[in-house]
Amino acid sequence: MDKHLMASVYELKGQREKAISIYRDILKSNPTDKGAEANLRRIATRKVATKGINNDMLTYFKKSRTKSELYELERWLLGN
């Protein structure tokens, strides 16, 4: 079965993490696959309930692009 189709089926069944995993695998073998990239971005950034979340850190997380930025977020989450 085509990996794109398989990921779509998992997504439709509500198995979001499996779909994300498949799209990541596709991108590992073909980093220029625009369809997999767009679908992964859409699934991974789907609106999640953020009530009670520190909005400054949520914004920081959304804009983080480097390992050092993600490390800083991890330190904040762990209280270090």
C-alpha cells in the first residue's frame, strides 16, 4: 500500500501518531516530498486545547526552529 494512503487512513481512523510517524518516514527517504511535508505540518499543528497553558511559552514553542531553542523550552518545562 502507498505510504501516503496508509498515513491518510490512519489519520481518518484517528490514529494521528501513526500517521505522523509514516509522514516522517517518507520525509527521511525523500526530504523533498512536498505532500508529506504539508500533511505532516497540518497534522502536527492541528489545534490543541491550550487552556491553562503559558501563552508566551506556547508562542516560543511554535516559533522554535533550532535545537538550542528547543533545549531552552525543555529546561523551562522541567523547571531548570
